[in-house]
Amino acid sequence: MRITTEELRRALDLLLSELEANGASEWVIEQAFYRDVPSEERSDSHESPPQLGMGQLDADVERVKGIASGSADPIPPGLVSVARILRLAGERGVVAMKGGRGHETPRTDQNVELRRNLLLAVQVALLGEVSGVIRGITLGWSSSEIVIRAIVDGPLHEEDKESLECVASEVIAGFPAHHVAVEVKRVDAPEPLQPHGLTAWVFIRKEA
């Protein structure tokens, strides 16, 4: 197999231009760590899964920013960092992107159906589970993952944690093919909620 640098450059330019055309000019990366197969084991055939390593996306983002600004040399490891960031965006269906039109997931028939079913399921699951400490609940999703983020005002009480676990359990039951993650983020009023939103909001507390 062969591919030229010009073909790679052209494909990346088209992909990134399409994202920008849809209002996505900045990516908000919430995932801090990832599991990775060491390079020496990646091409080997194993009867049992290889040992997984742990990487940190903060380091990849800083390396890419350094190369872009000219403060870091454009050496081959930079390609690995770019690939990790692009892989996250691609696998999540760009769950967390920020641009002129807010947080969006590419619209396909499958995504529209998933959006409709997920919003309905979470709204039903939230009935009787939302206390006054919760300012908002926002969702992000891809073909394999669902993220439920609760924005709270002040410390989260134990009963609120249990309520969120109940909500997650109902979502897991309704979407068994997806990995469901719950995030809790403290953003005390009157700090704005919108910078912390994912793809869609299912609950926002009324505030003065």
C-alpha cells in the first residue's frame, strides 16, 4: 500500500474544511486519558489481548499547539499526537466541538434517530431524579458512546449521586450497544452554562 503526503494533506484539508463549514472551529476535548497498544505490539497477532498502556491527551494537545506556534519542532512524534486527536474526534462523531453554531454532531438519518430516542429516554429517566443542586444536564453521543454531563451548583450530595446512577442505569438498559459515561461538573451560579454543553441539553434549571 502506498499513499503520498499530498494525498494525506488533501484529505485532511477537505475533512477539516467540512467541519469548519458546519460551524466547528474549535474542539473542546473533555477526555483526559486513553488506552493504547504499545507500537511494538500493535502489528503482532496475539492469542490474548496485548498489555495496554495509558496516554494523556493533554500532552498530545500541547505538542500539536507547540508545532503550530513554532515553539516545538515538527518531528514525527507530532504526527502520532495529531492522529490521536483526530481519532478521538472521528470515533465520537465529534461529540464535543465548539464553533459558530454551538455543539453539534454530524446529521445523518441514523444520528437523527439516535438523538430522538436518546433525548426521550433521558428525559423520562430524569423524572423525579432532579434536585435543586443540578443546574443543567447535557448529552453527547457517537455511534458507540453516550456521555451524560450534570452541571451542579455547589457540592453534590450523596442522594444526587444515587439519582444520577439511576438515570445512567436506565440509559444503559435502553442503549446496550453504547458505553454510557456520567460526568459531574461544578459550575456555581451565576457562571454561564453554555460553555460546558455537549451536543444537546435535556434539562436547564430556571435561574433569576
